Amino acid sequence: MPVEAAKALLCFLGLAIFSIWVFINPFWGVVVFALSVVISLVMAWVISDYSITLEIFLFLSLAIAAYYLRSKIQAETRNALVKIEEIQKNRNILKEGLFSHRGVQEALKKKLYRFFQLKELMSSLSVRLDIRDVAEAVVEAAFTIIGKADSCYFYMVDIEKQEFALTAVKQRNPDAKIKNKSGDLFDHWVFKQRQPLFIEDVRKDYRFDLERNTEGAVNLKSLISTPLIIEEKIAGSIRLNSSRANTFLPDDLRLLDIISNLASVALENANLYTRTKELAIRDSLTGVYVQKFFKDRLVEEVARSLRGDFPTSVLLLDIDFFKAYNDKYGHAAGDIVLKKVANILIESVHDAGDIVARYGGEEFAVILANKGKEEAYAFAEDIRKKIEAETFLLRRQESRVTVSIGVATCALDAKVCQDLIKAADDALYKAKKMGRNCVATR
């Protein structure tokens, strides 16, 4: 073999050692290196040119260079992998942060929307002066804003019975029947404890005996409820119900509590308006209607009587010798007489459309809708007897009071409101001339 060919082969082997060591595996690099050394020695012996053995140093140099180059590449690769892992980690952190910020942003949007709805509710309640209107607006708002319930109940306290009465309701299923309209054990708990109620699962809440639960709440699984407090008293409650357990969150109860506070203020305003309105049409001493309201109602009743061709009667009642009671017992005693006479009149009037009013100092007026003269006369005579039989305790002294009553009927005595009042007044004057303590007609 020519020397040039042998040297070319050895150069090729050197490049192979370098390439295999760097790019494939150090083990195979060592194998090729050892094989190349053997081949160099054999070739030097065959062609009797021992200078070829110097190529072994070339192989060694290439192997060392390959070793260091591979070590450097591996180190750089490890550094690159570490950086890639760190970048991936930072990317994941940023991604989680982005998702977190998106969640916070959505939560803020939801809260902002709820605050906007609360503002709308506050504006709506500020112009509502009827208790039922307030209840309906609050139920609609609570059901919509919280948006998780199957139904929403608004209870008001019946002061006379001291129990809840269902005032307004909103249901996902409008056809669902409500069998218990006076509250159940959950509402009674809110009423007695005077604090909100949060139940995630009624089956796991051992504060309540479900066997005592009402039939109307069989499908109830979770609820939130808050009391309505006005002037330190329980005025009612708002309650959201769900047929699924774990429907509500503590935030929902806090929101319902805000709604109940708004509702309490609106109810207080409505009550104040109602009382103010009552003061405008009712006598502050006796509690019966004032003269203006009596005349307004009489105009309506006379017009209705003439349209429908049925009678309407008016009674004018005067307490006999009332000035003598004031002079003898004082004005406080006179007030007692007026109140008691007014109470007898109120207790005697039961039919729809009938009203009692204070017409003057010691005069009262009564509208009897759908009653003719004979029926009105009998009614007046019954009142006269009740008042005559009543005992009045004035300054620890028992006394009796009598009244004179005049009766007039539309359209028999008059067809105009003022003329009807004049006819009743003439009949009253006639009763006084007859000796008082009697009933007279025109």
C-alpha cells in the first residue's frame, strides 16, 4: 500500500474519532481510537515506515479535543435546559397569574354589576310608598341579583297575630303552590333569634327537626334568610330557597343582608307615609275620618247611587248636652265621651262602603251604602240604644250619655251631596226638638 494512501486512511480515521466522540458517544470514540492505533502500527510494520506511528499522537490530540468539545457542548446543553426550565416555570407562573387576574377581573365585574343593581333597587325603593309595592320590588331584586334561588319569599309580621304573613313571592316555577303562607320553623327561628340564617344543607343542620318541617318545603335543601328590622323590632324577613344543597355562599347572605337593610328603610318610609296619610284623613282624637274625607266619599257614593239606582243613607249624630259634660267634668272627660261614642260607631259599622267621620265638635256622620231609609233608621236606633246603655266613668263617677240622630236617604230626600247633608241636618234638628235621645227622618 502506498504511503500516501495509508496517511490518507489514517487522517480519515482521525476525523472519524473526532466526529464519533463528539456527536455519537465517547465509548465508540475510544473504540475507534484503539482500532486506529492498531491499524497505524500494522500499516507501519507492513510498509516498513514507522513514521506513520506518529499519527497516533494526532489521534490522541483529536480525542482530547473531542473530549473537551463534547464536555463543553454538554455543559452548554445543561445550561440551556436549565434556562428553558426556568423560562417554562416563569411562563407557567405568568399564565397562572393571568388566569388569576382574569378571575379577579370577572369577580370585580360581577360585584360592580351587583352594586349597580343595588343602586337601581335603592332608587326604585325611594319612590315606592306602598308596602306591597316595596315587597314586590325587593323580592324581584333579591331573586335577580343573587340569581341562584328557586324561590324568594317576603314575609311581614302580622302585629295582631304576632306571626309571619306572606306578602310577596317570586318563583322560578310560577305554577308552584305555596302551602304555608305564615312561615315555617326556619322563619320562626329568624323571628326569635333576630339574626340571619344560612343553611348549606338542611339534612345536615341539626338545629332543626325536619320532621316538623312544613309540607310546602319538602324539596327544600338549602336557604338563606335575613330579618327586616324597623325601630329595633322584627317587621318581617326575606328568604331565598333552593332545591339543591350547597347552593348559596356566605357572600350571598351578606348581599341579602344589604338588600334587607334597604328594604327596612323603604318599609319605614312607607309606614311613615301611611301614618301621615292617615293623619290627613283621620281625626287625631277619635280615630274616625275627618269631615273633608266624609264629604269626598259622600260625593262618590251619591254618584254611584244615582248611576246604579240603589239607596245611600246619611246619619248625622249629635251628643246631647255635651257642653254640660265639659262644664261639669272638664274637657278631658269630654274627650273620653267622644272617644267612646266613636268606638261604638266604629264597632257598629261593618259593611263595605260604610264609614264613620267626625263632622264637628260633638257631631258625627255616618255613610251607609246600599241602605234605604227604613234600614238606616233601624241602624240609627240600634246605635242610639247602644250609646244610651253604655256607662261612662267620668272622674270616678258613673254617667250616661244620649245622642240625637238625623237620617236622610238618596235619592228619596235629595240627589245632591250638599242637599243630602242638609236633609240629614234638618232631621237632626227635628230629633232635638222632639226632646233629644231619639232618631228622626226628614
